[in-house]
Amino acid sequence: MSSNFSIFKIGVGPSSSHTLGPMLAGNLFCKKILSSLAHIERVLITLYGSLSLTGRGHLSDKAVIWGLSGLEAKHLSASVQEQTIKNALQEHTITLCGQKNIAFNYQSDLVFSQEFLPLHENGMRLQALDSKGAVLEEETYYSIGGGFVLSAKELENEHSAKKERTKLALEVNNAHQALALCEKHNWDLAKLSYNYELQFHTKEEIYSYCLEIWEVMQEVYYNGTHPAQEYLPGSLRLKRRANGLRERISLTTDPMGIIDFISLYAIAIAEENASGAKVVTAPTNGACAVIPAVMLYLKNHTIGFSDEKVVEFLLTAMLIGSFYKKNASISGAEAGCQAEIGSASSMAAGAMATALGADAHKACNAAEMAMEHHLGLTCDPVGGLVQIPCIERNAFGAIKAISAARMAMTRKSTPKVGLDEVIKTMYETGKDMNYKYKETSLGGLAKNLSVC
């Protein structure tokens, strides 16, 4: 058992599993090889499965180079990213672990394998070699979604039913446990999440973390509406829409006009992610705009969305997100886009309901409804880019979250479907889904839309 803070990470786009994950794997490998650095003359990178099939479009190749160069996501700048890749591709060198320059040949030292490794769809193997080509160190890593990275051994332990876990005074593994605890203590989900996090952090740390995440989300929105480039990178040559949309829309007497603002918030943030810029995984990069779009809606179009409400919102969202991570998946490569946009919409719906005063039952119902209507959603990025249909999906995920929260809060009848049931259903649906529709770009829109 551990803190749920890691559900929200400050990272880089366009994908938490395909960009941030490989970068973190590179960082982890650097720690592993540090004592052998003097003898290492070459690194060999092999990407497998979904990481290989859509790796170039998701910047997986560049991300692992950043990670092996000792760069960390939180401190990245566009200039440092560009210079590191220029050195690797044009000068044929990387500064391994930020300490030692070694030769690097993109064509031979970075392999895109069509093979799928056994433990997860997103696998990669990193090897450190000496001057004679002998392997000094190696590790297989799996990027399991949301920027979470585990070694093969760690993932095997994660899958083992015999794994020992530290017993906490307050344990919350699913919605059933959450509702029982809320009834016992007369808590809402935010209060439950807060008391859970107090087992790992002080009150000051909890508030500081939540407010920093919110600050970065707002910064990303601003950057998305004031972009330096008119077009997103990649083969689609997709024109950024957020800045023009911001200039065109205005308050209106049309009661549905609010949808334009929600769409603006989501599109601006999703476009920043697609550009490879700094974003907050929430719970993934591909779905990073859903939660901040709902929060910006509450901030700009409702009364009383204070810092206290921000903390309540994010605490609730991370608790619900932990249920998906523990009992299902937040990886598009493992369970389709329902695991990313669906999970984000579910988190946002339950969090919005809680911030507006809903009890735990209504908040869980909001989260359930939001996911229920994302079941079966495929992950089929055109050209392997997190652009079509991903950007607009963030907007629809936010709109569905707001609708679900409002439906749950005005509901008088008892729901038939619980949050745990819909999480289980999502995971089973994802496992049954054909691999063509799980972030491989081998089916759906990715296959039927021609990319020039």
C-alpha cells in the first residue's frame, strides 16, 4: 500500500505510457548502471509491442534517450530536449546518465521489435555493453500506464497473489471499502482520501502537492491557448485550434454555450500534450485534459471553487483513480481508451460531485456513470500520434463527467450498478478487445484514415 499522489505526475507529452514511461525507465537504468559507468561504451535499446508499433509517433525513442541522458521530466525544457536529440541523431553521441559521452547509432542501437513481451503490452529492454560488446548490465522494464514503470521482477511480484503488503490502519482498495469507511466515519470521499494520505504525508504536504498540480494544470491551459507553433508536430500537420477557439467564443444566452468553454479547456491542454510539452498525467497523458477541463469549468462558471475545493477535488480524483489502477488498468495499450479517457472522466465526475457537496454514494454513482458510457472505447491513434481522435476525446470525456456528476446529484433512485462492477467490466472488456484497438495503430481510425 502506498500514497495515491503518483496518480498525478508532472511530466511530458504526448503519452504517459509511451513517452514518460520510457523516459523514467531510462532514469531507472541510469541508477542501476552508475557503478559500472566507467566500463560502458554502448547502450542497446529494444522497444517491444505497443511501444514499438506506435513508438515514433509517441516519441518513445526520444524519451528513452532523454532518460538515459539523465534528464528528468519535471525539469525539462524544449531547448534541452532538442539539443539532446540533436546530439544523438546528428553527432551520434549521448551523455550517458548525464556523466559520460558514449557513441550512439540510432539505426543499430535502438531496435523496434514487433514481438510482444509476456507481462505487458508496453515492454522495453535496456542493455549496457562494454567495448567488446559484452553485456555488463541489462533490465527489462514495463510501462504499465500513467507513467508507472516496473522492472520485470517487480511486475511479476505485482501479479503474484503471495506478495506481502504492509498493513495500514486505513486501507482503501476499492469502492466497496470506501463506502463502508465513509458510512462508519460520516466522511465524503475527499475526507476519506485525506485521512488515507495522512498515513504518508503531513497536511501541509497534501495541500502543497494538490495546489502545485492545479497550478501546473492552469499553466498548461494558458500555454495551450498561446502556442508558439501553429501546427502540431508529426505527419498529420494538424493545425492547433485552441487559440482561435479562445478568441471566437464568448458568454451567450444559449444554455448550451457552456459546452464551447469546456471544449476549449480540454482542447488547449490536449494540444499541449500532443506537442510534447509539459503536462500533468491525470491519470495518463493521453487523457490529461479531462480533469483540468472540469476544474476550469468549476473555477470559471460556478461559485465558490476555492483552494479548499481544489484539494477536495484532487484528493477524490486520485482515490477513484487508485481503484482503476489497483483493480483494472489505466493503460490504453492494455485495455483501450476506456482505460484512459474513461478512467479520467470517472475520476472527474466523482470529484466534481464531491466538491459540490455530494456524499460518497452519489460521488461513486457519478464515477460509475461516467465510465459506464465509455465502455468499449478503443485506442486507435492515427499515425501513432496522440492527436486524432485523442484531442477531441478529452473534450467529450470532460462533458460526460460533468453530465454524470449532475445526474448523480439529482438522482433519487438507488443505482443498480456499482463503481466496482463497472471497473471490473472495463478491465474484462479491455482484455477481450482485439490488440488492433489497443494503442497499436493497426485498426480503427488509424487504419481507415489515410495519412499523407
